[in-house]
Amino acid sequence: MKLKQKINISDQVFAQEVDEEIVLLDMNSENYFGLDETGSAIWQQLSKTGSLQATYDALIEEYEIQPAQLEADIFAFVQTLVDAGLVEV
């Protein structure tokens, strides 16, 4: 995976903010996914931009985190979403 890639969120995924975290519902599998603070921040940026690079750029400005760690966190999170069928890269 590379930062220059774009993602497409499935139109069968619905997101709702609950107590400052995001809950995703996959209408295909009827599974819920609860996102922690980090996952919620990444999801919010991805859903706004569809861009891994734009997500990285926004989060590196917002949080005090090492660039390599942020990139790894984004890639791991997106891979989890891909594996669950919620997004395509």
C-alpha cells in the first residue's frame, strides 16, 4: 500500500458517531465495527477525502506522532477495512 493510493468506501457501509467514536455498519454482512479514537480519526479523514495522502497530511498536523508510525497505523487500519470488505484501495 502507498500513500498516493485512493480508497473507495462501499456504499453498503454506514457510519455513526457515538460517544466520540465511530460505529460502522456493514449492510452486506450486518456486522458492526466499533472504532477507537485513532480509527475514528482515520475514518473521518478517509470518508472526507478518499485519499490516503490527504488523510496522512491532516493527521500529521493534528497529532504528535512519528511520521513512520502514522503511516503504519493508516496502512494497518485500511488493510483491516479492506479485509472486512468495507473499502477498496
